[in-house]
Amino acid sequence: TSVNNAGMSAACPPGYTFVFSATITANGPGNVTYDWEFSDGHKTDVQTLEYTAAGSKVVTASWEVGNGGEIGVGETYNGWARITINDPNHQVFPRASFNMACTP
């Protein structure tokens, strides 16, 4: 799991949209279900990837920070996101962490 920018400053609002990505690899045909979890407690809906053969696919999720009042001017927000594979093999992957300083 990775994030497009691990540390930055942005005017708040509008803030900044962090984009997280992960590569999911399947050994053969079938479906893989997954979801994203974020440090503020929200999760995405469960998503399904269909594989017709072995291979890898990149999935992404985005999170806008600094436009919803979760951080004030002059403050720094430390957050993370991680992906969980629900099926066929339940796996929780390490967090991709970031920090954002909110500027006027």
C-alpha cells in the first residue's frame, strides 16, 4: 500500500486529496474482495475484482483532508489508510501513513 504524498502543506480549505494505491495479485481465475480503512474510522464499501487468469491489478482510494474541518489552520494532521483483502484469503496490509500541515 502506498500514498501519493507522504508529507505536505496545503491551504485549508480546500485541503489536499491523498491517493492510496495497492497492487492485488491473484494466482488464478476467481474473485477477490477488498476494502479500504482510514485512520478517521471510515471504510469504503467492499469492492470486487474479477480475474479471468493469474495476474495483478492496481486499485486506488482517495481521501480529501482539510476541507471538512478535521484540521485547523496551523495544525498538522497525521493519518493513514490500509487495504484489507476479505476473500479468498483474509489479509490486512500495513498502513500507508501521511501528514499534512494546514496553512492559511
